[in-house]
Amino acid sequence: MQNVAVTRLAVLVATAMLLSVALLLGSSEEAEAQTATDQQIVQEARSWIGTPYVFGGASAATPYGVDCSGLTMSVMSQFGVSLPDSPAAQYGYGSASNAGAGDLVFFTDGYGGISNVGIATGEGTVVSAKHGVGVTETPIGQYWGYVGAKDVT
């Protein structure tokens, strides 16, 4: 049983590392192809850094805060994209992507469900709301359980 857990953890770590390398290496063609909207989405997401985490929250106004899907829902609404307030439900929107700037990136809790969503910066980091921490920008390699990315714009 312990060997299965170690193997599972090793696979999750390897997946996160490969994704991190892919995001960091991106081609210059991909960088040139990024629209102004992609960069505007990243800029808007970064403007939420420091907002407190509140389960079910979707507001930057004090004393409120956001959870992961509340952050993505609020940021994307600034660009005319309406999303539900659930990471699993948001995964049903958009088209599969390579986690470019402004794309939503999804992670699992290890029990089969999608439990976290953030916004890829295109620079190997993700802006996301974390329980006990709030909204931060974190290297994608520090996440585990990568599920996929979606372009919802």
C-alpha cells in the first residue's frame, strides 16, 4: 500500500515538473501569438494578489475575499466571460489549451475531483486563491495533480 502511494506521488510530481518546463520553454511564436486580452487577463489576475481567501467568496472588497473559482469567475467576468463558481464546473467551459497566458489551469486534490483552478501567466506561474494564504502567484511546479488547461476567451 505504501509503494502505491509513493508511486502515485512520484507520478504527480513528475507531471507537475514536465508542465512547468513546458510553460517556461514556450516558443517565441506562441509568445507573439498572445493577444492583448491574454496579457490583460494576467494583469487583472495579478491585481487581486493579496486578496484574502474566503470559501465561496467572489469579491475583492474588504472584508470579503475570494476562493479559487471566485477569483477566476471575477477576473474573467471583466472580459465578458461568464463562469460558474466551482472549479469542476469551470472545467466544462472553453477548449483545451497548453496553459498559455490567461488560460485557466486545473488541479485535482488526489481523490479524483477537480479542486483548484487558477490563471496561467504564460511565465511558468499561476495566480490562484489558496486556503489560508489568499491570492498569490506561485510557480506551477509547486502544484501537484495537474488536470489540464482551458482557454475560455
